[in-house]
Amino acid sequence: MTRQHIPQDLIDLFEHTFGANYQTKLVQGDDEPIYLPADEQVPYHQIVFAHGFYASAFHEISHWCIAGEERRKQVDYGYWYCPDGRGADKQAEFEVVEIKPQAFDWFFCVASGYPFNVSCDNLDGDFQPDRVAFQRKVHAQVLDYLTNGIPERPARFIQALQEFYQTKPLVADDFPYPQYPTGWCV
């Protein structure tokens, strides 16, 4: 039987995998994603993902997996973010900081049998980002992690996903090299 991809399953898996050790919960939000450290009103850290979207949960978990202990004490980890509508220079900066999180996204998707779509996150920008070129950078990072080791937190979550969705261990062939569509001119 193939399991459906239900956000509550991710919330429960995250809680089971990390809740006690990191006092952190994955929370389904109604608006934009955000990370909120514990405070006087809420005694645990919150990874809030957007609109109940399964892929948004993966992406926000990916950022959490990268953030170190000090970053996890700051709203949105204290990271720089330039919103949608970026020009070419800002888009290039955005893509550099998104390679590792999107590599983890891809791992999480494969580990759960969910389709991966790289996100350039620039729908209102003044130019069209090259999605395939960006995904190739993410692909290179995936292969690097497969060769040199996946860090502890994403590795734990991948294992939890594989056990829950009953998927096989990850291998390079699970991550096809991104190709331009037929007839596409580079």
C-alpha cells in the first residue's frame, strides 16, 4: 500500500524524531513560512510551514537542519531573505544560499516518494531564472552529500521518512541529472 502525503504525518514524524531533543515543533501555518524560537508565550521552537503545503514543510525543515544552535535562537534564524521580485544579482545570491536546503528537500522527497520540484522562488522578478541550471547545482550538492555524508539532523529525518513510507536507501540514481526540455536553447 502506498501512503498518502499528509502534512500531519510530517508533523508527527518531526515530533517523534526531534521534539524531545530540540524542543521544536513543526506547525502548519496559514500564511508565509517562518521559524519562531521559544519565548515567554510559547515554550518550544516552531517551524511554521505555509498553507499546509507538504513541500513547504520539507523546505522549512531543510532550513532548520542547516541552522546551528545560535541561529535557532533567532526569528527565521536571522537569515537574509530578499522576497520574490528579485533582479538577476539578488536571484544569484538567493540561489547560492538555497542550494543546500533544496538538496535536503530533494532527499526528503525521494525518501517519502514525493515529487521534487526545485524552487527559484522568483515569480515576480524582472527576468526568468534558469531553473535547470539551478537544479544542476542542487544536484551536485546532493551527490556531494551522498559521497561525503549527510549531516546528522537531515540524515535522521530521512531515516524516519524511509521507515514511515517504506522506501529504499538513497542512491545517486534516485536523483536524475536535470535536463533542459527538448527544443530548449541555452
